[in-house]
Amino acid sequence: PGFERLAGLHRVGGLSFARQRQKLGKAVAAALPSSPSAGLSEASTTPSPQTAATVHGVLANHENGLNELLSTMATIAIVLVLFFTIFTIARRNFRPVYEGEADPGEVTTTVFGWVGQSWNLKIDAIVDETTLDHAMLVEFTHFATRTLLVVGAPLIVILCPTYAAYGGQDDNSALNMIGASNVESGSWICWMECASVWYVVVVVMNSVFYAQAKFLPRRYLWLKKLPKPRANVVLVERLPERAANEAQVKAYFDEEVFARPVIESAHVVKDTSELLYHIHRLQRIQEALERTPAKGSPSTLGLREQKKTAEEEVKRWRALINKSDDWNTTVAFVEFTKRRDKVMAIKMFSEEDDEEIVISQPPDPADVVWESLRDDERISVGREIAGKALIAILFFSFIPLTVFIQGITRIQGLSEDNPFYVLERDHPAICVIWNGNVGPVVLTLLMGLVPFVLIMIFENFFRLHDKSSTQLLLQKWYYTFLVIFVVLVSAIGHSLFDTMLLIIEKPGQIMVLLAGTLPYATDFYLSYMVIQLAADGFAMLRFTPLMKYMAVKPILGEARAKELAEPEAQSNNGMGARSARLCLLLVIPLVFCTLSPLITIFGMMNFCLCRCVYGYLIMYAETLKGDMGGFFWTTQLQSIQLSMLIYILLMGGVLFERANSRICPAIAMASLLYWKYSYDRFQREHKVESLSFQQLKDLEEAHEDGAQGNGPLGDFLHRHHKPRQGSYVQPELLEHPDIPEGRRQQETQVKDASSMQDSRVQRKLCC
């Protein structure tokens, strides 16, 4: 209650903020309960609709804020010690789970030695041993720590003493004394806050720009060392009818587009569903034969006859599909003779150009999702619309769902017919403990299910070319979800849909909502950043792979248990979810850095812990994943830039409310112009899709066979850039043992992992 009154306090072009300052304070006080007990007693007498803030436990700043923060810090410290102890014991007893990707003796066995070993890892070393995407995830912790240090140190040194000495509020808690909530309306400190807005925006935007400039050489090096065929191949979609087969596709590019021979080969993706049916049938017969004990029994003879018939069907369908164009789709992998022509084709036929065809960079051959490429394009478009509708339903129903679950799990205001009424009447202390713990636990589980639900939607409704694309899509949507339901949760009110309608109808209300709610919840976000340390520590336990390994090892042995335990759950521990969460851990301190400068310290603590944990896991514990060459990193930087809009609008609203002069907030809002200039400059100057023509020229002047590992470029190649699957031809169309595609890729990865391990040992011996 109160958010609806808050939304109606101001009209665009109506009364000033200063004249309605008292009403704002009352509205916020009604919207955010000052303490859990206060909210409990009020609800017990007068039930009222819950807002998003109350459901998520976002409480207004109050006099016990410092004590609660210290209590939270002590609790999390105990939890981290417990996690570290479990990790130390598990690492010694289950080395395949925690050191499965390390060479024998490579990881120190001392209790604290792994911390220093992980901290001292160089980014280039991580690139050489894993992937560029995972190395840049570790680099993001460096970038975030540096940014928070540069932003936070001056604000803590200058603003915190100023808030405490000249704020003017005498009834604030010790924690609020060093925050912006201690500043009286009309105070000269508003001008210092205005200057801090410009300082933060300039520092963050320039930090992002130069971090990307430092990343680009690694990206271009990654593009240069791509092995064939991926280096010269493009993915072509929406092929016209006159380019229905390989010969016509070759003629389309050689004659219509380039007017000269440029194509080395082409493979049109075919609908092989019928062939896959017979392959799977053959596999089932083969498995039945292996389970039959009596080799000469009639059942065995019958199965052998069925196997022979199934093999003939597989050969017949494979030959028929290979020779005929009737099963061709509108998707093809096209290999160019020269990389320069490939880059030109990508620039001419990108999706934004709205041309006849669409050309993009191809995924790694081993990560191609052939099933998605085989689908009809019109069906794929319809399914994608349905998938986006499901995502919208997830967003708009999350608050009502959490309110419903909180209601059914809360022992409060029960009728006499309810069996739990006796517990509420006779044991109120137990009810308080239950209500204080069960609800947040259920809410945490719901938040943890969001990436899983999103992954399910992406895999079943979106046309994704490879597995890494799923993670990239998860990063974008999950980050949006976190920003809305963590950073902006107190401004949502009762309904995300109603709040969106209000902002669309009156865009100026967004500043009112932000300035009227977020400044009064800084204590909550301080505690939130402390609690995230426990989530960072829990990641190092590798709980799910450990449980799988412990369950399977007694039955199938150590090697097979290790194989089945990997990889970790990609919905919550993949590149997408991790990138989104790390981005959120930087956005929260940046948004609240002026209102509560102390929050930058807790942000740096989080990223220092993430640096140790993820550096160790990526380098020594987790198996190799697909590599998109830094797209997750670039998406993170773009998200940080967009988060500055929230910061500028928030501080502009606060200064409009508190400053006596309209010039002060106007100067702060003018930082939007610098933000727009920096954002456009970032998009214009930092291209990551392909090599420039000058870089292609330099590459062509290098040793011709360098990209194959025989020349100067051979030093660039490391274990990940060895393709795990040789070509962009559908596996079922090749002449090889007829085993299912998933099992074939799994066996290939296991063999490659072994060969990669050998190459690591040889390289170290050589060095």
C-alpha cells in the first residue's frame, strides 16, 4: 500500500517535488515496512495487498540498520567458513570433481594454497587452457573491482564524512548517517551529489570503453586463429528457390553476388528426420542384442535379421537423401576460398540489412544444433512468438506467484478451522521463526528456477544454432529479470504490468518512482551484497557434480562417474547465468554508490571472492564448453552502460526532490548527453563480429599455412581451437557407425579431452 498513492503524487508538469516532500515520505513509509515485526503486526490486524518490495523482503531504512548489517556479516562469515571447510575436505577426497582438468601435481594440496594459485593466474594463461569466453568472465571480476575502487574511494572519502557532518538529520541510525538519507532538503550537499553523478558516469563509461579496447586484440587474435573449415565458413539462412542445392548455392555467390569464383564448397542442411528414425531403430536393436544372453536362441536370430534389415534401410535412406534435393531446407553452410570474401559476405548480408538472405558467423562444428536448423522457418517463427509470449507470462506472473506462495506458507491470520490455528494461537514464537525463514527460502528457490525455466523455453521454442547461443540468450533475459526484480523491485508496486502502463502513459513518473523508493532501501541492498558472498562461496562446492559423482562411483567406477557427473547444471552455472549475475553484482553498487558509498566496498569483496572461486573452477575443475569468442563479455559491458540510465534517472529524481534550485538536477541530468555520446562511440568503434580488411590483409601476408599450425600463426592454436568435429556436414549423412548423434558427440568429446590432456603435458614438458 502506498505505491498507488505515490504514483499519483506528481503529474508531469504539475507540482514541484519540494512542495510534496512530506507526502512522498509518508507514501514510502507506507510502501516499505520498517521492520519484519512491524509488518507482521500490521498484517495480523489489517490484511493488505502485498507489493513486490514486501514480498521480496525489501525493507525501508530504520534505526537498527547497522546492527542488522553487522549481524548479517557475522552470519555470512560463519557460512563461508563452513563452505571453505567442506571444500577443503571434498577436494582431498574427490579429486576428479575438483581437479579433473588439471595435470597430476599441478594444483597445490595445501589448505590455502589454491587461493593464491587461482589469484595469480594470468588471463592469457586461462585463454590458452580453456576458452576466451571463460577467461573474459574472470577478467570481468578485475574490471569490476577496478571500477568500484575508482568510483567508490573518492565517494567514501568525500561524501561519507560530508553526509555525517553536514547532513542535518539528527534521528538517523549510524548507518544512515553516512548516506544520502541524512541530507536535508535544500542542503548545499546536493551540489556535491550533482558533481558525483558526472564523476560516476564519466568514470564508468570510460572504464567500459577502455576495457573493450583492451579486449579487442584478444578477440581479433581469436578470429585469426580459427581453424579451417570454421575460419572460412558462413551460415546462410533464407535461401531463395533458385539456390536450392549445393551447385545452385555455389552459382548464386559466384555469379550473382561476387561475379567471380569465391566458393570452395557448400552443404545445404537436409531434413533427415526419417533417416534418424531408422538410425535410432538400429541402435535399439543393437542394444537388445547386447542384452540377449543366448547367442543362438531364436530371439537372437530374429534380432540379427531385424538388424540386417535396419542397416539396409539406413543405407537406402542415406543414399536417397544425399542424392535428392527434396529434403533440402533453406539453410546452408558455405565455405569461401578466402576469408576476405567471407567477411565481405557477412557485412553485405547481416540480419539488420534485411536482404534476401541472412549470413552470420558459424558455430563450432561440434556445437551445432542440427535439429533446430532442420525445422521449417515459418514454423520456427511461430514457435519463437509463442516462446516470447511465455517469457512475458513469466515476467508478469512472477509477483502474483510469489505473493500466492508467501500466503500459503505463512502462519498468520488463520481461521479457527485451520489445523495450524492452534500453533499460531499457542506458539507465536514458532510462527515468527517459520514466517521469517520459510518464505525467503521458497522465494530463493523460485528465483533459482528462473534460469531453468528460461532455458526450457529457449530450447523448445527458439531457433538456436548452437548451445552457446542458448547461454547468450539466457544471459540477456536473466539479467533483465534480475534488474527488474532485484534493483527495481521497490518501484514496481503491486503489479509490473500496472507500473509499465503508468510509465508509458506518463514517462516522467519513472523518476518519481525511483526517487521515491530506492533511496529508502539502501540498507537492504547493503545486506543483499553481503549475502551474495555466500552464493559465491557455494559455487566452489560444485554441489551437483559432487552428488552425481558420489552416487555413481560405487556402481560404475571413478572414470565413468566423472564422465556422468559433468558438466555442471548449465541453467544456473553456465556462462549465461554467471555473466548475468556478475553483471548485477556490479550494477547494484554503481546505482547506489552516491546514496550509500559504503556499498562499493561490499561489491569489491564479492568480486575478489569470485576471482578466486571462478578462476580455480574454470582452470582446474570444469570441463571445456563452447566458445563464442567474447560475446558474453561484450554483452556484459553493454549492460553496464545501460544501467547508467537507471543511475542518472534515480539521482536526477532525488535532486529534483531535495535541491532548492532546478539548475542542480538539470546539470545532473545533462550527463545523459555524455552517456549518449559514449554509448554511440562504443557501438561505432568497437566492432567484434569480424576482422577488419586491414587485419585481413596482414593475415594474408602472414605465412600461408600458419592457420594450420605450421607457421607463425601456429603458436596461436591451443587445445580448444582444435575442432571437436571435422566438418559442417550432418553426421547422420556420413558413412560411419550408426550411433545416435548425442552419444557420438559425447564419445568424441571424451576422446578429445584425453588428447587435449596429453597435449597439455607435452607443452609443459617442452617449456
